[in-house]
Amino acid sequence: MKYSQDIPDLSIIIPIYNEEENIAELSGRLADVLEKLGTFEIIFVDDGSKDESWKIIRDIHEKDSRIKGLGFSRNFGHHTAITAGLDYANGNAVILMDGDLQDIPEEIPRLWKKFNEGYDLVYGIRKEKKDSMFKNISSHIFWWLINSLSGIDIPRNQTLLRIFDRKILNVLKDMRERARFIHGMIAWTGFRTTLQEVEHAPRKHGVSKYNVVKLFRLAFNAITSFSTLPLRLATYFGILSAGIGFFIGLFFIYKKIFLGIPVLGYASIIVAILFMGGIQLLILGVIGEYLGRVYQEVQARPIYIVREELF
Ligand code: UDP
Ligand code: MG
């Protein structure tokens, strides 16, 4: 972790994975906007890009030392890159944004104004979504699931663009879990929070770096780190199937004793075995998932590995 002497008003943290076409424009537009607000540092976190991203960050840093860079040894993921940026940030307030120009630099003054009305955290909420249909539907399901399982209120339609106080930064730095879901972690901290509508653009250059596998992993991280409800499923299924079994049993006894009808049952036995077997395997899988998380935490490996710093 790195602490410098002077504390800027703002630290902007931007995760970068193969964004060579976006970095220069983003950094130029950001600097124009931020100069009017106060002193600042921009931290680009290169999450193991395979293109020229790191070279571009280095060139910009050489011309302007307020633009800083962290290069990972390999790809660790979006939320891990943000984590590293948080660890290195020095500012009195922190701004997070994506590096693909979907979060628009010119919207920052609106957030800043709201922030200065006395809030600790201002979320950028997108008015309309400019993503594909698949993306919109999957993100709808994702936020619904997270909000209903986690028990914390994580504002929907939030973009990564947000501004928050050093108080929240300090709490986030203390949260060292390996399964990282930044949106949930920030909501979990509490504090005085408000929403601000912002424009959200379609991706300027390049393609989305999320695929179905990465999205699933994020959803799993999100659910397992904010809810133990899946673990309790075993209890609920158990109560349900024991209840059903009990009443079916009563029904068969009644039939045999009072009506004299013998119970035939090959098919019903097969169905019951398959049903119970399926539920047991499902529950075993859920327990395994949590056990895996515990194992990762116990290993206590570093959350990310920095290859190069430009500070
Ligand atoms: N990103 C990253 N590591 C990854 C994937 C993405 O740092 O493994 C960065 C990416 O460069 C971008 C931001 O995270 O700045 C959001 O990614 P993307 O735009 O691909 O996600 P989407 O907007 O499609 O959800
Ligand atoms: Mg994007």
C-alpha cells in the first residue's frame, strides 16, 4: 500500500482490461472536467490487459503525474481491479467509473454537487439502458435475486459511476474477503446515501469484457457473500418433504384399515427416491459451494498481485 504526502480532493479509480482505444480519450475528458472541481489523481488499474493499454497509461503518466497506474501480473477481474485502486487511493473523496466511456466523465459535476449537499455516497443511476436485450434481462434477474437474498438494499440500475467519502473508503479497505462483489460491499457499509440520475452511453470502442461465465461467477460471489439463505434451503426442503411423507402415510393407513384397499407402489417408490436423491444432491452442492468459499478465505492468498506501479 502506498501513501503519498499530499491528499488530493478526488481519487478516480478506473479498472482497465483491453481498453487501448478508450484510455487516452477518457483521461483527457476526465482531466478537463476534474480541473474545475479541485485537485485530483486518476488511478488506472490495468487488470492484465493483453493489448497496448499499459503502454498508453505509462505514456500519459509521463506527461502528467496526476495520472497514475497499477499493473496486475494477470487478469484478476473487474471487482478485484477496483479493490486495488481503493487500496492505493489517497483522495478525500473517491469516484469509481468503468474504462469504456459508458460512464460519462461530463456527468461527474452533477454527482459532485449532490455529494457536497452533505451525502457520504452518491450513486449514478442510469436513466435508460443502452445495452443488448440479453444484458438487460440478465441484469434484471441478477439485481432482483441479489436484493431479495441479501437483505441489504442495493440500488438497482446503478452504474459503476459513483462518488463517496473517505470514511467509506476506509471501511472498504478493511474488508478483505476474497469473493469480491463491490456493489454489495459498498451498499453494506450504510452511511448517508442518495441517488442521482445520469446518462449512460453505449460502449464507445471494443467489446464487453464480461461473458456468461464471468457473469455467473459474479452472481455466485454476490449471492454467497451476502446471503446464507441457500444453506437454509436444506431445512425448508426437509420440513416440506417430511410433511408430505407424513400425510401420504396417514392416507395409506386409512385406505388399508378402513377401505381394505392394499397399497400398490413401484412407481411411487421410484418417484420418491429420485425426488429425494435430487434434493439431497442439490443441497450437497450448495454446502460445497460455501465450503469452497471458506477454503479460499482460509488459504488467505493475496487478493491481487501488482506487477508494476506508476505513482
Ligand atoms: N474489466 C476489468 N477486468 C475484467 C473485465 C472488465 O478490469 O476482467 C473492466 C473493463 O475494462 C471496463 C469495466 O471493467 O473498464 C467494465 O467492463 P465491461 O464494459 O466489459 O462490462 P459491461 O459494461 O459490459 O458490463
Ligand atoms: Mg461497459
